[in-house]
Amino acid sequence: MKLRSKLFIVTSALLTSFTLLALSADCRNVLAQTPSDAVKVTLVEIGSVNCIPCKAMQPIMKAVEEEYKGQVKIVFHDVWTPKGKADSMKYNIRVIPTQVFLDKNGKEYFRHEGYFPKADVVRVIKKQGVK
């Protein structure tokens, strides 16, 4: 019985130590980020890999993601998949492609339906302080 108690205490102490180490590492990562490092815009592209206008949007999305790395996050949902169908209902999608622009708090601030040229995408993301 004494051995079990000691084993329990040692195991608990080890788990607590590892948890504290992991948490302190996470805190260091968060503290190391400056506000300018934070994602300012999440661009949710809702379409399909089989849709011609959606295919035309893919190079634009990649270019924006690379050019504004760390400031803009691109998320693509294919509406012709089970998960994508749920996402299309979540965003009340009527046509594809649709671009939903979310601010740093996840609140929608702009929406566009159809093909959207890169210059227009850039104009919209810059409204949230993207440089």
C-alpha cells in the first residue's frame, strides 16, 4: 500500500512538472509575438476544386497568402464535400465562389460572390491594416 501511494505521488509530480513546462513554453511563444505578428484577416474562400471560377481564384488566394504571410490566413472549403457542405450552410453561401473576409476577432466585415480579382482582394484586406 505504501508503494502505491509513493508511486501515485511521484507520477502526479511528474505530470504536474511536464504540464507546467508545456504551459511555460506556450506562454513564451505567445509573449514573443508582437501585435504585428498576429493574423489581421482570415479570408474564407468557399467554392469547389471542380468549379471553373473557383479554380481561377486559387492562384489569387496563393499569391495573397504568400505576399501577406502572417497577416492574412486563407481557408478553403470545398462545398461539394460533406464537411464543405456544412461550412457553406454556416456561411449562408448562395453561389460559388464566395469570399468571406473575417477580421482578427473572427467577425465578418466583407463578402463577395463570384470571381474576385487580386487587386480587389488586396483593397479589402488593407481595410484591416494589412500592409
